[in-house]
Amino acid sequence: MKKSDFGFYLPPELIAQVPLAERSASRLLWLDAMAGHWQDRMFRELPDMLRAGDLLVFNDTRVLPARLYGRKETGGAVEILLERVTGAHEAVVQLGTHKKPKTGGRIALADGSHATVLGRDEGFFRLHFESPLPLEKLLGKLGEMPLPPYIERPVDAQDEERYQTVYAREPGAVAAPTAGLHFDEALLGALRAHGVHMGYVTLHVAAATFQPMRVEDIRQHRMHSEWLNVGAGLIEQIHRARGAGGRVIAVGTTVVRALETAMRDGCLQPFAGETRIFIFPGYRITSIDGLITNFHLPQSSLLMLVSALAGRQLTLEAYRHAVKKRYRFFSYGDAMLILPPGAV
């Protein structure tokens, strides 16, 4: 299967540059994969599309202010984008600069502290931050919210709140689990009143999620590692929900990747650790019964995951409909609810 099999035309003006005034005011494309059709709905209508006893599973990771700016010893400007935190003073990062620094090179930060290059690995750099502050506090002092590269404007005050889910609690992500950005407290309350249950995984989304796939044969693609935790309590919730006839609906592709990583011998088991799981058509997803997700980049691994759930042809047809109907795409855009065969 080829990367080019997952291409579609996306007018640039459909890439959402700012969030809507209200989180739940987004549009929602409801895709019934069994019937092969879709409906244009609003996200705040989600309780009408779910059933009492269904279980929504969210990713409770919290986005760090993971973009920093500094200068090399030569005076050249450097943009530092964390990929993942690996210790109290260390991280794997991407460096945006005209000439990449060598091992041992130092980068001066705005508060007078420095970061030293420890080495390079697969296009990423390992940095040690020479600051009396632990890295998380240093980021809180100097960092800015790491908006995706397709949002072509400076970060502003609203991004500090809106590029974060209302239930975020476990710091460690450098990109938001964007399907969750549509939920506000009023909608969560309406879902609870409707009898919908809620559970949580943690998967710290890495900045590499925005990197393009560089191979045409998708079987040769290698995902970057991300840390996740699927707890025993959530697995008990899933068993209870399914035992009572409820459906398990993942809020975001990161939840799917977390739960599928936790599958062992056909059963969900508690898991905490790294994952490089890559889900594409031909892979059978068994941990969930439905998915809420945003609209993804053409030829991306996330679009391939959606296609594994709903089918490539139907997914691309739904995307073409979304383009025709002027849905908003990507992180601050609109969403889909996908119910695969057997889940409606």
C-alpha cells in the first residue's frame, strides 16, 4: 500500500487558523461505516448520537509550553521544540537553525541559562538544560505553546487555554490530543446526564506527529516513540461497559494507539511504557467500537489509522464531502464521529 493512496485535495483556506469562540460549536461529520453514509451534525449534538452506557475514553495528557528560543555560541538564532522530556534537565528536541550545532555546543536561553547538546539521534538532538529550575518549570517560565506548523500565525493568549483540553492533567505532551479540544464542561455535563461514562488513558503526544511520512511504501514507515499509560481501572471500565451492551468510543487517534498497544493475546491488559505502533488498513482494531477524531493531513499516519477503522475508500469519500461542505481541518478544526461495522 502506498502513501499516495491516501492523498486528497485540501484548499489551504480550510485549514483552521484560530479556534471557534466556543469549543462545542464545531461541526461534526457522523460517519456510519456499516451503511456507508454520513450526516452533517454539530458537535454539541454528540449526546444524541451516543447511548446510555457508552464509554468515552479520553487522553488526559497536558501540553507543555514546549517551544523555546535561544542563540548559539556564534550568535545564530535557534528555535528549540521539545519532542519529549527524558529527565529533570534533559529532553529530546528538534532544532530550527541555519547550521546545526555539534555535540558539546551550547545554546543560550533568554534567562541567561544554557542548554548543551549531548548528541544526535535520528534527526533529533539530546539537550541537557543547565538551569537551577527543573525542565518543566523552565518551560513554564520561558516556553510558549507549540502550535502546529500549519497554523501560520504567532501564538497568542487564547492558545494557552484553547490548545489544551479542559480535562488535561498529566504534563508531558508537546502536541494536543486535538479531538478532545471540542469538549467543554457543559457538553461533558450533558453527556453524563445522558448516561455516558468517561475513562482516561495518558499518551504524551510528540511533535513528530506533524512530520511527513518520507517513504512511499507505508510498510517501511517507522513511528517515533511515545510514552503511554493504560491503567487497570480503565480496563475494568471497558469490560463493564461492553458487558452491559455499551460501546467504547475513543476520543482521538492517540487513545486508539494507546489501547491497541495494551492489547495482549486478544485482551486489554494494564500497560505503561513506550509505543511505536503504526495502524494502517489491514490492521484490525479491536479495542474500541467507535472514534471521535479531527480531520487529518493528507498522506499522514493518522489518516491511515482512520482508514483502518472505516475503510480507505469510504474515509476518502467522507473527506471529499467535508471539503465540499467547507469543514474546518486539523487541530482547531471540526471533527468526525466514526462508527465502524457492528458498532451502530
